[in-house]
Amino acid sequence: MSKNHKVPAVPHAFFKWYCKRDRYEELHGDLEEFFYENITERGLLRARLYYLSDIIRCCQPYAWKKPKVYSNAHIIMIRNYFKTALRSALRNPLSSFINVFGLSVAIGICLVVYAFMKNDADIDRFHEHKDKVFLTTFYADRNGDLDQYGATPAPLAKMLEQDQPHIEKVGRLKNSNVVVKYGDHVFYELLKSVDPEFLEMLTFPLKWGDPGSLKDLNSVILSENASVKYFGDKNPLGEEILIKYNSGEKKFFKVTGVAKAFPDARIIDFNFLVNFENVWLADPAFDSRDWRDYVGATLIQLDDPAAIDDVKAGMEKYRELQNPVGSDWAIASFDFHSIHNLHYSSADIINGISNDTTSAGRLVLPIIGLFMLALACFNYINMAIGSAAKRLKEIGVRKVIGANKGRVVVQFLAENIFMTFFALLIGIILSVTLFLPWFGGISDMQMDLSLMDANLWVFLISLLLVTGIISGAYPAFYIARFQAVKIFKGSTRFGKKNPLTKVFLAFQLILACITITGAVTFTQNTQYQSERSWGYNQEETLYATVTNGQAHDQLAAVMSQNPDIVSMAGTTHHLGRGYSQAIVQLPERKYEVIEMYVSPQYFETMGLPLKHGRTFEQTPLSDQQALVVNETFVRRLGLSEPVDHIVNIDSTRYQIIGVVKDAHAYNFGNPIRPTIYRVALKDNYYFLTMQARPGKQIEVLNDMKEEWLKLFPEEPLLGGLQEDVWTGYFERVDSYERFNKAIAMVAVLLAGLGLYGLVSLNVSGRIREFSIRKVLGASRKHIASNIARQYTVLTIIALLIGAPVSYMLVEAELNLLFVYALPMNFYGVIMALLVLVSVLIFVIGTRVFKVSRANPVNGLRTE
Amino acid sequence: MGRSHLGEFEELVLLTVGVLYDDAYAVAITKEIANQSGRSVAVSAVHKSLYRLEEKGMLKSRLGEAESKRGGKRKRLFNITPFGKKAIDESMDLRVHLRNQISDLAFNWQAD
């Protein structure tokens, strides 16, 4: 016999669980006897198997415990719980409604938050090899800070593939702006030239065609959107489209694939994919072995995600290769981001293949969800404490007939979870029918809650339990402590002077204060942003994109006939529509600046005011070595006497001749950068800008559209009012405002409901007192001040805390979202105070009115 | 007593309890039946029958000594009650009675 071996633990535990206590010893003794015998006779493994089978076979009625719930008393008790819960809910329909509705709204908001977060987490995760595919990035100091860049030196990809055994595939990507033409359809498009491996690494499923066809230099793969745009619903495989590059090259490509519609949760996508070898059409000077040339992205696929550390360790070699050649911008170090998590860090990567909100931005929504849930829970706790005061007798009776503390706790918690469940159902309906479309509309995101999602159910159930228990725990334990005798004697009084109730109410007021301040401030901010000076006259200016200097001259010739045009200028770059970058060399260090080639008339046409010096001469070919710079340039480079200062660009000397005011070359979401203006060559005019007579810009626009159609029927017109260049940005600013307003509305609603419920409960609990006061001659004023007194101090304290907190929080949020944020002011806070005080006055006023109208006899008669 | 007659397996258990007089507990009974009848018997089936027979009043039981081979647990020892003996006897009588009524003709297969 081997005493060393114990019976297997799990089956033993199972046996213990189901076996009657008084039969356990004899039954398990038998089983053990067999077990030990079997060990010696048949070996340990078999003994265990036999033991397990015996345990299962013994699981029969003769061995079972008698389940306790079968006893009759329990069923009656549970039925009674339900009945009393329902009755007490119906006796105070108002407070029950406030409870359930408040919780539903909060749960609805939480579900929206869940949908947003899920959508966010799922971004780009549909790719099969998402864990194994990495984007290569590097750190370099280009503006005085060490920044991370996503566009990598061109030779890196091929070298990595040769040197690193863990790398299975590499894929390069380069973007080019092109014109795509098929029949009458001519549009500007973004073309992505990629290695054929690209589609093996990022597994976009294809609707038609074969991803391998990208190996052919003459193939193009379209997105579904692009396919519909050019070919409608028909299958375009085998059709030929013409692609015109900016370099002037043209080439026919055969459509060999169409991608399925991309999932909503994606950042990386494409419209047109062609083989990487075609990049020479766009840029004949591109050299894939030159460290000074860059590709838009270098993706690598590893055989094992963990091998990324090995790859990282081997990167020093490339840094040493790059630094002497690309000495302009020496790479400090390399980094890698897997596609799985790329979207979390993509906000920190400059020129990456994906853009997304910052990680701080991601926190806003969950915090708001928690806020709402907290508001609703506070409401619930307050109401529960209040209504328990009315159920004191019930609790006393229960205790007398034998309920212990645990029973009462369980009763109240169960009641609460039941209510929360009800609220959850309404919350789901609210969020699916109301909130999701509402918030989806605000944020321009398509969202839906799929009921098949297992995580959603985990989330719902934990939401139910957490909300139910948190909101119910305090009242339940508090109530359960009461002694029956004291309740009947009437010496237990509570609900009126509970300090916790007041703390919760104060907290609700503070939260509401924050959200109202946010809403008001963001409304102001929208106004502020739309009124913010662009640095030039954006209202009366128009622009058109042209293909070359010749086209510019043609268009300029016809447009000059228009009497409504005050001034015209051709330019290579245009504010809001394009710029290039240059490196300015000072004796001590280098700066990366925005470079814009413009014609001398540009400053006048755009209404860009000159601060010092002069602008370019009108005579052709003059001022070739001259620069006009903006104020930021002067400030950043620390020039005290900017005019006539000499700087080096590409080892050529340039003289600064003038300084113009700062203008936003990009929307307000981006800080103004140091900018230099240089004289553009006539051949390189890609924009025609015009200033219209005030109020005539629409007429000029319509005239331009007509003339364009006559001149260039085959080219799409890319242009219009200058004011419209940042439509997307202003829409986003609008959506922030709408979002904050929506949140504030819900918060005020919840806080108002809570306040109303609390005051009502309080007043109805003191109805006898008020009746006596009235009989003794108290006026309406007396009663009003009596009710208001206990809330006044509380409100004052809450608002004293709430006002500075809201001020600081909203200021932080503004600065997080905007580079040029509204300077914080006190309007928002004052508005919040006004709204909250008036809600308070309204709530108390209605109750006072009701009490003063009521007949005191009725009040004295009530229980 | 609703069902006072014995099932076939119950009868075997009851008889074995008699055979093992004073050392009749589930393990021993299981082994004894297995030995004598040659069929494999699950201890759970024996348990079930024992408890039912006790409920019917045909067996009575007491707890025995704790033994180390059982992990220090006591065993439940069974004895036949007078009612149990009556049940066995009645069942045996019935069988013998029926067997004796079979005429030899029923066993005379050569005629076919």
C-alpha cells in the first residue's frame, strides 16, 4: 500500500460537494479503499481513472445532499421580497422613476463609451499577421526636439531583409499624388506604390481578383470605393485606367483586383495600389539605394513577434550607415510598432501611415462614462437612504420574525440588482436607439453594438453587478444595522440628517458644474476658432490648382476679364494647400522650416500684411537670392535685425528682405511654423490665387467653374473659396462643442433629477411638521426658507469647490485638444453657477408651492 | 412498504451480506459478488442497493472501526434483519416452488 499517493484533488472536491455529510465518511472510505488497492494492483494512472469513474457513478440520489432552497419557507420569503420591492417601488413612483431612469441613462452612456472603445481597440486588427508585421520608425532631431518619424530611408528595407534572419518579408510604400482617368471620370487621387509583399503582410481581403497580380508592373488594385467611383457596380477586372503623374509621365494600368469594403475600424487603407517599381515614374531622381531618399513606410514581417528585440539590437549598423550620408538629419535610433498596437502610438509618429488621436484623448470618454455612472449611483444611494426611512417598519417586522442582518442585506442588494437589471434593459434600448446614433452623428463615426460579441456580455454583466452592488451596498448595510426595538420605539430616525447624503449631493453638483462649464466654454471656443484670424484675408480669396505654368497663364488670361477680381497671383505653393520644407543653416545650428515659392503679387492677393522691409520686385528673375520670412521665423531663430540678414540654404547665401505677419499654412490644430517665401519660377506655377471684390467671391467662383470647364474639360477643378480649405477642421471643432453640450445636458438632467427626488423625499418626510407650522400660522416664506436653509449651505460649499475645479479641468481639456485654444474665461463657470442655482430654486420652489397649497388637515392625517 | 419484493441484484446483495456475516461492508460485498458470479460490479450499484435494502428494513447497519487502508475512515457494516431473512426465504421458496412445477416434458428436447 502506498500512503504517499493521495486521492486526486478535483474529483475528491466534487465528491465532497455533492455528498451528504453523514454518508461521506463511509462512502469515501469505500472509494479510497478501492483506490489504494488499485494503485498496487494496476498502477497509479489506472487507479486514478477508476476513482474518477467511481466518483461519477456514485453521483446518485442516495449520496446527494438535500438542497436547502427546496424548503417552503424560502420560496415564500423570496416571493415576499419581490412583492414588497414592487409595492415600495410603486408607492413612490417618482423616486423609482428617477432611480431607474437615471441609471438607464448612465448605463446607456457607458454602452456608448464601450462601443467607442471597442471600435478604437479594433483598429487595423483584422490583418492576419498583425502581431508579426511591424512599422519601422526612427527618432531624429529636426526642430530642436527628438521626434519620431514614420517615413524611413529608402535603402533600409532591402538591407534589413538580407541581414536579419528573423525577417520573412519586407514591404515598402510610397505615396504619389496623381490624376486618374477612365473615360469621362477624371479625379485627383492618392496612389500608393508598394512592394507585392504589401498585400501578403496586410491582408486586405479582395472582392475580385488576385493580390499576387501586384507583381506585374502594369497592374493596379483598387479599393471598393474607388471601383464604385470609376466603374459603378460592375466588375472592372481587365479594364485599363490612365494614371498621370505630377512629373508629366503617363501610364496605362490594368485593373487586376478590387478590395472588399474596408472595415470601419481601420486607419491604414488605400485607394490605388501599384507595384513599387513604378515610383520612378513619379520621381525620376528617386534612388532606392540612397540614404537621402525616403519611402513613406517600411513594413517588416517576422517569423516570431518576440524576435523584434533581436532586430532592434541589430539596428545600430544602419544608424552608422545613415549618419554620414544623411548628415542633415542624423537618425538617433530606430523603433518598431506592430500593426496590432500601431494606432495607439500613431499620434506620436510624424509622417506615419496612420493618424489617430493622442493617448490622452482616449481617456476622455471612459472618464465621462464613469462620471455619468457615478452621478446615477449617487442619485440611487440618496434615494435609497431616503426611501428606507419609509420602510423602517418593514425592516423592524422582518427582524422580529427572525431575519438576521445578512438576510436584510441580501434582500436589499437583490432588490437593487433587480432594479439595475431593469435599468440595464432600458439602458440598452436607449443606447441602441438614441445615444449611439446621436453620438455617432456627433463624432462622424459609424458604430454598432454587436450582440454576438462575448466581451459585450462580460461588460454588461459586470456593469450590472458593479452598479448594483456599489449603489446598493451602503444603504443595505446601513439599514441592516438597525435594531428592531429602536425602530418600533421610534428612536431610530435617519435619512434627514445623514451626512453622506449631503456629500453625494455636493459631489453631483460639482460634476454638473464641470460639465456645464465645459459645454459653455466649448461653445465659446467654436466661435473663437471661427473668428480667429488666419493671418490673411481668407474670405475674399479663391484659388485653383493648375497642372503647370502654361495652364496657369491660360486660366489667368480668361479670369483677368472678370471685373470682380481685384488681384491675381500664381504660386507654386499655397497657404492651406501645400508647402515644401527647407533647411536653414545658421552658424550655430540648422532649422527645418516651411518653404513656399510664390509670385511677387501673392502677398497682396492673399492680404498678407508686411511688417518690415519689402516684398519681391515685380520684374522677372529679380530677387532670386531673396527671402521673405514670417514672424515666427524671426522669433525662433532669434534674429534681432531680420532685414538684410544672410542665411544659408543648401550652401547658397540668401538675404532676408522682408518680414510678413504669421499666417496659418495649416489649420489651427497645428502651431505656426517658421516659414520662408521665395520667388517662384513661372513654369512652376501650380496654383492661381485671386482676390475678389468684397461680397463678389461667389460670382467669381461660378465664373471660374464655367471658364475651367471650357478650358480643361478633361481635368477636375481642384479649388474654390479659400475659406473652405479647412472645412474638416471646423467640423471637428463643431463636433467637440456638440459633444460637450450633449454630455452637459445629460449631467444636468441627472443632477436635476437627483436633487428633485431628494428634496421631494425630504419634504414628504416632514409633511406633518409643515402642516403644524401652517396651522400655527407660518407663511409661505417661512416654509420656503425652512426647506431651502439646509440646501443653501450645501450648494454654496459645492459650488465653491466646483467652480475652481471646473475652471482648471476645462482649461486642461481645451489645451489638450487645441493648439490655439480660447483663452480661458469665467463665463463658463458663471453660467454653470447660474444654471445650477436656478435648477435648485426651481426644484425647491415647486415643492414649496405644493406644500403651501396643500390643506394642512390632509398633511396631519397621513401616516 | 410499497415494494417488498426483491430485485435480482438486490437479492444478490442481500444474500452476500448473509454470506459475509459480520464483515459485510460495501467493498467486501462488491468483491464477493464479483468473485462468485464472475461479473464486474460497480461499488456505486452496491451502495445503492444496500441503502435501499436498509430503507426497506431488510438490513440493519452500524459503523465499524476506522482503518488505515481506508484513509482512516470507518466502514458501515450491514446485517440481515429477520424481515430480510423472510424476504430471502420467500423468494427462494417461490423459485423452488415454480421450478418444481415445470414438468419434465418441457425439458424433453429430443422429441423435436
